[in-house]
Amino acid sequence: MQDSPNAIRQMLPITLTPATGATVNTVTTAAAAKIRGPAGIVAPIAIRGSGSPQLSIDGSVWASDVAVRNGDSIQARLTSSASTLTKNKATIYGLGRPIPWSVMTGYDADAVAFLTAASITDATITLAIHTLVEALKAASLWTSLKALWPFVGGTAGTHKWNLRTPTDSDGAFRLTFNGAAGWTHSATGANPAGTNTYADTFLQCDTHLSATAGGFGCYLRESGHIGNMSAMGADDNDAFGKFTGINPAYNASTGYGQYGDGQFNFSGNTGNSSAGFFFVGRDATKTKFYKGATALGERTHTPTLPAKKLYLGARNGNGITRDVTANEFALAVVTAEAWSDAKQTALNTAVVNFQTALSRNV
């Protein structure tokens, strides 16, 4: 639509400030602006664009085509995009020149909730967290998450937060870091000292996982931790009956993942490395142990999960800290999802992209 020569002579342009950070799929209204032009002249104006834009004069009915005169108060509105970080644009015609206006949606609301709780404002971290949440939702993995600790912000105070439920409580699986030797916190992650050091997830295996669905994993950044070292784990009786956990590199060629099981789910070869994304996933009949998107070992069995809390950086051996590691954590995750190779591929892609965005991938 073009402005008519008569309208150009009669009405003066207005300015509308673009809206940013809008909630998705929500009607957003611009601040009112005054119409200026010759007295007694009535001019037709119109708004066109995405998001079903409309105009209102002096609080009257909303419409896409209206008539204005000198002194009128005009407002514009449109519905924001259903996608985050996406702009809907509109243009008003008939006020001397085309008047542009736009509404830009903000970051994902769950990402914002986490960032607000952790008091993180860094732009790189903000975008990385937003992209991670969006990827998990797109793969239908977000809802079933029990916890995801992304270890961003560089301090114990930021590393403790659960992205899925960013509330400072045991019931929301906020981490507490324990051990006299302490943890080292930095931009690349959280590093346990390896001596009686662990993080309590407050997530009890037999309550928050099930015999037919669930999984847990961690992204570790250091390759030299070979031996009886649990990245995460728990058991009831310090025997092999209910072991649940991950040892990424038990020896020079094998790692294992267990899910309420007395057997090691050995991989063929973890590449003689304790670095990367390791995950144990459970479906109705079997448990699989993954490194990245590759299933390294599987076992068909009926699990009996321990009535103990899952630890990070060690195995919760019936209440005693055992098999500690000094490997640096860049992410840990627990899900109630019935697992599959396709879900592992999607999760691994999201996790690797997240670490790459933060320049801490290995």
C-alpha cells in the first residue's frame, strides 16, 4: 500500500518504538502517539504486516483501517511470533511516509527463569542456555527432565542451579558441594578435588527413576582419569546388587554404566579417555551405556534401584563417599524418559552444541 499525495501533504509522521523481549504468541501494544496535521482534515490510514496488526484511535475499536484527525491518539498492536527471538513487522500507511513498527520476542521463558535465579547476565551464556532449552523442547526431552545442571557462571553459587527447576531447595535438586578438599569452580565447569569430595543431587534413585524408564549422564572435560572412579552413582549396600552410576574409564579400554544392576555394562572401548558425554539410558527391557551418540554396551535385565541419593563426583556407597573422581564436570543430567538411540542422538547434539557455544567442548 502506498501513501496518497493528499495524505502526505496533510498528516505528519509519528514514531513508534520497536518492542523487544516480548513473550511469544502474545498481543503487544505500542505506546500511544499523537496525530498532528491540519485542523478539520480527516485522513484514512492503514496498518499491514505480520502478527495481525491493528490500530486504535483514542481507545476505540481495533481495526486495520481507520480514519484520523489532528489531535487523535493512535496506538498499534500485533501478536508476537510463536517462536523465540523472532520479529513480527508492521507498517502504518497514510501519515506522510510509511511508519515501521516491530515486535521481537525474547529468550525462552524457562531459560530466563534459570538465568534470573543464578544472576547470570553474560550474553554468551544467555544465548547458550536459551539454545539448549529450545533444542531439548524441540526434541520432546524437556518435560521429562528431572534435572540438568549446566555448570555456567563460574562459581559455586551459579553451578548449583538446576536448569529444569531453578529453585533453591533440596526438592528442586539444587546441588550442594561437599568435601573438605572442596571443589574448584570456573567458567569451564566444576572440578571435584578427588578426595572425599562430592555433590549431593538430592535425587533418590528408586523414587525419581523407574525400572522401565530413565537415564542419567555427564559431560566430563578431562581425559586422564582412569580407574575405579565414579563420575556419578549410588548403591544401597556397597555390593554389586543395586549399583547405579557411570565410570567412564574403568581401565585402559573399558568404561561402564549401571542402572540398578549387579553387572557391569561394559563398553567395547571408550577410547582410553574419561572425557566426553557419557550417558546411561533405560527402556522397558534393557539398559544402554553411551558415549556421545554411540551405544557402547547394553544389557537386558530387571533393575532394582537403590534407595539412595545420586552423587556427582563420587558414588554414594550406602551413605559413604566412594570411588571419587577429580574430573571436571561441564554438565550433568537426569531424566525420567524411556530411552532410545534416537533420543540419545538428539540429547548428545544439544549437549555438544551447548559446550561448543561456550568454547569448552572436548
